Amino acid sequence: MPRQNPFSFDPTTVKRLQKLLEKDSREHNEKVAANADPLVDGVEPNVLPLDDVMTNIGKWDLPAFAVDRMADFVNYYAEFQDRIREMTRGNIVVWLPQYGRSFNEKSWVTRPTQIARFIGGEELLNDTACVTVDGKLWDCNRVLVKSCTLCFVSSSTREGKEVIAHSSMHLLGQILELRFNCLLFGWKIDEYGQFYHDIAHSKTVNGRYIAVDVTKEDLTTLQTIAEMVISKNFRFERVTVKKADLAKTFKYSEYRVDQIENIPDDTYGAVYRCGVFIDLDLSGVPHVRESSMLKEFEVITDVPLKPRRIVGGTVTRVFGRSRPVEKKRYLGSTDHTDEETDSGSTDHADDESCAGVAIEDEVCNTDDTIILS
């Protein structure tokens, strides 16, 4: 299958995406301005910096399905924010045992990022991978919905490293799509913060998936794209989406459709966006606040790039890591064979057991109280 030029420019695709992002950015900024929170001068960072996306990502082709996916996310994000605004806001008390103090805040308004910035400024904010709310891991950008105990999780802790590795998986997915216009299949993370994505061409041949021909030079290009995404500080945004809508948005991927079919009917799944990458995430693991926190991300180059057989075709496995590793042990380093492998055995869904599935448009907290955030 002919290789696509990674530096080709598709004006029609970019123009359509630009129109979507302009609408997204304008509506988001208007809503933020109308619902200002005095704790942080009223303004949250823009969801997706338009100029950075078009200037820096526009020179790489975007898969057609990625543009359709972005259009869906723009609508999901607006609907999600509307649902939050419709919730009854009230006074809550947020207890911070790490600081021995409490704050009087507003439910469905206050985010952990705001409290972190108020208490410890950018230093605390930049060291916090996520938070715990009543002992449950929680995204820093996610609103608080009731009185709770809030703890900041440092990037240097075991839980913090897990969140960074999980977020780095999304970064790897984004740069692979941008470089190869490919489909993503199974993935896995190990205890060292190392991981992989299996990839194949987006178009099948005689109904079979065809592995992408990845070279060592491609890995260098991937690292360049990753450094661009990290430097542009794209924000991770989370929404919950109905199962029926998930099936529509991810219909381009049989792998994702299979995952979605395992979600109970009349429930919702979590979807994250960072830059132009949008993906289903059923792990229940939160993500970092923004891509600048993934500065130690690295594409692993000293591993084989041999195609692997899966049920339905072949894939190529590309590795990355979220932090330096002293020990020369790479996830799957002894598992690069061309034997028949079911990618589902290493996939996201099997590891997660639908842990992040939400009931209706909501997620259950530790008290089994139904919440929406």
C-alpha cells in the first residue's frame, strides 16, 4: 500500500476542521466569560488553541475520520457543558487534609485546578498529575459536585506516574494518527511506564487489515510530532457520551465498536480529547491537565518493527514510554513474533472491564450517589 506523505497539506480537510474549531473556541470562551469564577479571575484556559492547531498540526494530514470525530466531539462537549449548567449549584465544603484547611466552594463550578492554583500557584499545579476526591482518582479539570475530601496526587507518586503513562498513551495515539492516518488497535502499559499501540492502515484490502510499514526514520518523525504537541500545551478534556453516540463516532474502527458493544445499554462512556486526538477511555483512570506535563515522553526506537498477525489481518506495534527507564526491559520485547495473535487479548477493554462506564449520563462516586461530571 503506498505511503502517505506526512507533510502533505489537505486544504479542504483543514478548512473544515478550522470552521469547527472556530465555533468550538468562540462558544467555549463566551460560556466561560458568562460563568466566571472569581477564584481564578474567571477564565479557564481555552479548550483547544485554534492558532496552534492550524499552524502546527495543519502541515500533517488528518485522517478523514478524525475530522468527523472532531465534529461529533464539538457537539458532545457543548451538550455536556449544558448538562452541567443545568445542575443545581450549591455551597460545598472542600477539606484538604494535606494542608489542614477547608474551602467554601460551589458544586458544579469549582475544579481542583482552581484550588491548586489558589493554594500553591503554578508550582503545585504543575506537580499535580490528578487528585483524589473522597479517595477516588479524579481529573484535575473535572468539576466537584459535593462536599468532599480533596488530595493532590504528585507526579512522582505511583498513582501519579500511572496517570502520566495513561495520558502518554493518548499522545502516542495522536502522533500515530497524524503520521500514518492509521487505525489504532490493542495497547498495554507496564509497570515501568512503557506502552505500545498496534496500528494498521485505515483501509482494508480484501477485508483484511494491513500493517503500516514503519521505519526507524518514522520513529524520529513521531518524536518530532510528539514534541510539538507537548510544547503547544493542549488541554485534556473529558465528556461522557451515550452508548449510541459512541457507536456512531467510532464506527470507523471495528476495534472500538467491539469495545462499545460491551458497554451496557442506556449507559455512557468517557471520551477524552487532547489536541485533535479523541478517544474512548473505559479505564476509569484520570488524565493529566494538559500535554505540557508529558515532557518525558519518548518514542522507543530500539525495538523490532516486524508486522504481527492478528485475527483479521496484520498490525505493527509501536512503543513509547512516559519516563526514563534504567533497566533495559521493554514491554513485549520478547513477544515480537509473527504468530497469530488476537489483539483483543492485549486491548484496552479487557484490561479495564468497563470500569469507567457511566450510568445514564453520569458516573457513580464512592457513595454511589449519581453524579454527572
